[in-house]
Amino acid sequence: MYLIDRFALRAGNEKGEDEADTVGCCSLRFEHVTLEPPNKVTFDFLGKDSIRYLNTVEVDPQVFKNLKIFKRPPKKEGDMLFDRINTGLLNKHLGELMTGLSAKVFRTFNASFTFQDQLRKLTPGNASVVDKYAAYTEANRQVAILCNHKRSVPKTHEVAIGKLEDQVRALKYQKMRIRKQMIELDPKLKKRKPELLEYESDVDDEWIKQHQKDLVEKQKEQIRKKFEKENEKRQKEDQKPLGDKELESRLEAADELAAQFAKENRSGTVEPTGNQTIEKCEKALEKLDEKIYTLRSQREMRDLNKETALGTSKLNYIDPRMLYGLEGANFRSLVCLVEETWCSDREVVC
């Protein structure tokens, strides 16, 4: 019970000979536990779904002494560590102490307790939704680590990280254009704030030109898709479809965008659009900074969780009521946004 309670180990169930050699606390064998005086214990075994559990922990002196007794000769490799108990006997004993109590309840309790404790520690006062979600994800990650919920790194991980980084660069490029527009609106800013003309980190001329090409191609693709949908609609309504000349006419907007980018690259300036003002530019920069912060937060979370499976702890071990009424942060809207599964599966009213 000490090992199950302190380290959230599964109790372990009996299985047939044709099943994988996975074990839990009650079915640990001699070779699964290594002792290092004065009180360090290393567990190394295959848990549920053949996920390796490898962890070195410190235990109370009496526990270390008992484990040393359980491993002493004539016990050897292949022998059961706790050879006089199984999960059935353990759960029967716990059920006699309290109705419904089982070894799994301790694991669930520890997971929920860890989540609640981490959430309070990680959530800053007056946090934004982005910060709340980051705290929520990190707290959930700590629960997944506690419960040994692992996964192999997804094959698409590097691609996904690359896409997020490109999105950040694209936003930085937008910031550069807005700052150049500010210089055009107020030429005095060139001397007062020379940093407005500085390049963003990891955004150079080569990347800018490629990004501009991508933007032009993206606009062309959007024009073509819209054109095709219109023709589909016209066909359903028995109307004459739009011709190729109409498509070519619409694609001129993309050509104009390409010409605009070429002009900006030659002159190093960006002309303000419409009724743009310095104040509007500053507000636009603030919004872009918020988007960059959000994307960076997503990138960090994705990278931290590449080998951690968050789904199991989120659905089976964490009580959603913990997200309500926290001091300094109201998670009511957040749980409705990111935890819709609780609303349907657990009948929680958002």
C-alpha cells in the first residue's frame, strides 16, 4: 500500500500465459527492484500496455528494510517479490475498511491531488486564457508523468513544430511591415525610434522573399477555390458557368500583391493603407505580440508533451470540478473551451 500510495503504481492483475509480461505492484518480481543504501529504490518493469516504468525513488527506512527482507536469499531472479499477496486479497482487505475502496482509488486520488496542487502553483494571478491553458496542460503533464502515461514521439512532431515556428515568423514579418508603415506616417520616428527598422530575429531577406511568394500562391489558391465553388453553385441553379477570362481577371489581385511586395523590397518602405494612424499601428502591434505569445506557448507545450500521453489522465484521473473556484483565476470558461469531453461524457454542467 505504501508503494501504491506514494508512487501511484498500479496494483497489477493476474493474466494468462499468452499475454505480455506486464506487471504491477503486487506482481513485482525479484529483478524488478534494485536497492541502493541507505534508502534508494529503483523500479524497472513493463507496466500496462508494455510501457516501461523506470524510476528511482527514496523511501522510508522501514520500507527499505522490508524490501531488503523480501529480496534476501533464497529468493532469486524470477521469484515474486510479494509472494503471499495478490490484487484480489489486497482489494478485499481495502473493501472491508471502506465500501468501494480499492487500490485504484489511491492512484486516482494521487493523480487528482497532484493536478490540483500543480494548478494552484502554476497559475499566475490575473492570468490570461493562454496562461491558464498553459498551467492546465503542465499540471496535466505532471499527472501523466506520475502515472507513467508515455507514448512514442509522433512522426509528425518535427513538422508540427516547424509549422508553428513559421507562423511566428509570419507574424514577425507583419510586425516589420507595420513598423515601416509607422515610419511613413511619421518620418521623425526614424531618428526617435531607430529600432522600428530593425529586423526581427530569425527573419532575413531570403525568408521574406520566400514567404512573399507563399502569400501570393496562397491568395491564388483561395481565388481558384472560391471561383470553383461559385461555378458549382451556378451549375446547381442551371446557370451558365463563369469562364476562364473571369478567373484570370480575379487572379490579377494576386499579381498586384506580388508587384507590391517587389516594390517594397526595392524601396525598403511600406505604404500605409486606408485611414491608418500611428495609434492603430500600435494597437495592431500589440495584437500581433499576443498572437506570437500564444503560438510560442503552444510550441513549448507541444515540445514538452511529445513523449507524454495526456489523454488518459485527462479523461480518467482528473476531477473537472478542480477547475472551478480557484483563487486568482476563474477556469469556468476555460474548461468549457478545452474540456468538452467532460461536458458530454461526465455530464458536467458548464
